[in-house]
Amino acid sequence: MKKKKTQYSQYYVDVEYNRNFNKRLKTIKGKDEEVIKINCDLILHSRGENLDQDNLIAIEMKKSTATRREKEKDRERLKSLTRQSFDNIWSYDGTSLPEHVCRYLLGVYYEINITSMQVLIEYYQNGELLYSNIININELL
């Protein structure tokens, strides 16, 4: 059976992928403009094949028992990944990607609490928390 082509056919799902188009490690700029190597839990991207919109979705997942510091690092990473640019400069020229990774259309923070049977889901766009919701797993069963 032949796979149906969609607008997303050129995208890949990768777990803890950390390479950029030219095989450099993926980096972002943090709150204080420091360069940070990244390794996101799950990403949907074109691996540099679609220079117009390379990055679609970045997902970070945690157990509720993780440290507050670990959780905040994931949230800050999602804010950076969903920014439109760094220093308000987007160097898209149709032939190359920016130095630091950005322009993910959506960032998702997913935190599961097995004790309370709840999942916290936060959505990030344009470097900001867009929406947050708690889902009761028992209600889904």
C-alpha cells in the first residue's frame, strides 16, 4: 500500500535529537543570552529539508517527582525553542538555517503524576506559555 502524501510527509519524529542541518549540535540562547546545547525529548521537524518551516513541535516530558529545577529547565527550553528569533533577527535567506534553533510552531510540556492520576499539559508559542490544562487520567478510562 502506497503512503498518502500530506503537507507533513517531509517531517520526521525524533527522540532526543540534537543535530542541526549541517551536523552541528543544536543550540538555543537562554534567558541571559548564554548558548545552551539542547536535547529535546521529542521533536517533529524536517531535519533541515524545509528551510521555510523546519521546526514544528517540541515536546518535553517529566514525571511529577522530577526536581523543580529540571522542570523549569524544560519550560525555559520550550520558550526558547518557540521564539521567532534571537536578538529580533531572523536570518532566513532560503538557503540556510539560523545559528540557534528557534521557530518551533508549538512547544508542549507534559508532566505526569501517577499518584494523583493527573497529567499537566502546557502549550508554548512565540516564547510564551499559551495555555495550561490538567487532565484526570481516571476520567479517560
